[in-house]
Amino acid sequence: MRPDSPPPAPLPAAEYWRVLKPLLPKAAFRSAPGRVGVLMLHLLVVAIGMTISIRSEHWGVQLLLLPVIGHGMAGVTFLSHDLSHGSIIRSAGRRYPLEVLSWALVYTSTTMWWKVHVKTHHLHTQTTRDSDRVPFQSEKNLGTELFKPTYPHREMPWWNPLVGLQVALYVVGNNLVSLRYGLDPKRPDSPYVYAYQPKEWAKLVFEVLVLVALHAGIYWAAGGLLGFLLVDLFPFFIGSSIMMGYIATNHGLNPLTESVDPVVGSTTVEVPTFIARLHSNFAYHTEHHLFPAMDPRWYPEVGRLLSLHFSDRYQKAPLLEVWRRLYQRSPYLEDSAGTVGYAREAAGTEVP
């Protein structure tokens, strides 16, 4: 799809499935429990990195370990994301204890993630009810203005370091919003505020307590604030920056549509193959939205089929090219421009 063209009429996921499923092997739709080992490997890297850093008294060693621990945290996030969609373990009950632990390491509560990402973002991708969409001009308020420096757009310089912190602020902010408004019957009517059942909210509180206990334990083991910054918080920011390298590209240039179209509403980015594999093929984001419970190792094949059968709808571009275009978009959507206008604006051209 050309970046300056109006978006095509949305198709439901079932139309893509009808064409693509017969062309994919049955193995592509099976869970991959062996990938628990990959998640454990990332957790082990983080644990070993933290231990060496805490025991070392050499600043050089501690600084060198910052990106190692941070990348490990990003790896935990990629695998936790796959875990939450059932591509690793289908049973929610069986995977829950592992989810609570792995998500807690990266300051995320499992129930909040399920509510915000799986049940809101995936069910309403690039529609007005999407919890991850860019806000409209009419939604401008103190909160959106404070959040504006953390994502790429034409009013921010490309070197703005706050962009890398968006994932960290996103998960912590959503934890707090969910705790504050989860059971409030008078909560704001907004796609960014979510309703919880009492049992869900109780699980959320439990998960936040686990999260706090885990990081309090790291704080104690690290011997105070400076050690905690070096082994936990700063690496978390580095992991957030790695994640943001992909997340900003997932939907930032895609048009809003009246109904969910997982292909028109998502973008896949091109990165070196070894990096894609290292990062659980998170670069294949269109493929993920089309088959969220699929083993990500099959996403390159899904992308190949999308290029063959839906080339007019499938959006794939080099990572740096997508980032260049992100810095040409507006920080807010025009209420009167409609979805076609936003598609053009997001591509860096003026809305007529």
C-alpha cells in the first residue's frame, strides 16, 4: 500500500485466514512449549548480570553490564509477550505463574497486560477504541501533553532520549491507572482507562505486590539506590529503548479504520535476520496481529504469503525508513480529517 494513498476498505481477519491458512502447515498453529527454555535463558542472563554487577566493585564492569542486563530484560519482554498470547503454553492456568514472574521483572502486571494489550489493543487495533492509538486533538489534556515527548513526531528532534523511555512509562502508567480506576464505576470514558471485574482487580493487586517485592529484593541485594540504578532501573530503561525501537513502528504510520483490519492496521519492519530471531521475530508485527497465537518462528513464511496474496494491503519497510517517516507525523490526530486524512498525514504529507 502506498504511504500517500487512502487506506483500502478494511477486511476482517477471517478473510485473510481463508486465503492463508490452507497454505500454511499444521505445525505453524501448534504451541511451542520448548520456547520456555528461551525465556529462562533471558531470565538467567539478567540474573547472572545482576549478580556479577552487585559483587563487582569496578565501575567499568558495572557499566559494561548495563546493556547486557538491559537486553536480557528486553528478551524477557519479547518472550512474555508471546507467552501471554498462548503461542508458548496454551493453558492460561499453566502459564500464569511464569507470566507473573517474568512480567514482574519488567514492571508489568500480568492482568493489566492482558486487559490492555490482549483484550483492548488486539480487539480494537487502529480503531477509535484502541488503547495504543495516537490521541485526537479533542483528547488533548495534561496527560497527553506530558506523554507527547516520549514518542516520535514532527515536533520532537530525532535525538530526543525520552522516546526510549515510553515502554517503561507505558507499563508503569497503566499499572497505576488500572489500580486507580479498575473498579471505579465513574471512570473516564476513554480507550486508555479499563474496567476490571473484582476478581481481575484482586489479581492485579497481587501481581503488583509481587512486582514491588521482587524489585525491593533487588534493591536490598544491590545495597541501596546506586546499586539498584545500575542493576535494575537503568537496564530497564535500556530494555525499554530496545522495545521502543519496534513498538513505535508497529502502528504509528497506519490509518485508523472503522473496523479492525489486522493487515492494514499494522506494519512489519525489516531488520537483519539474526536480530529478528534474537528478538522473537517481533519485527513481523502484521503477522503477529493476524495470527497472535502462532509460534513466531513461522512469521517470515506468513509475511511471504502476505506479499504474494495481499501486496496492496501488506505494509513492510526497513526499520530506519519507518522511523524517518514517524518523525514527519503530527503528535495528534485531526478530529475532522477522518481516517483517509490521517493516513496521508502519518505518511508525512499535508492533510488537504
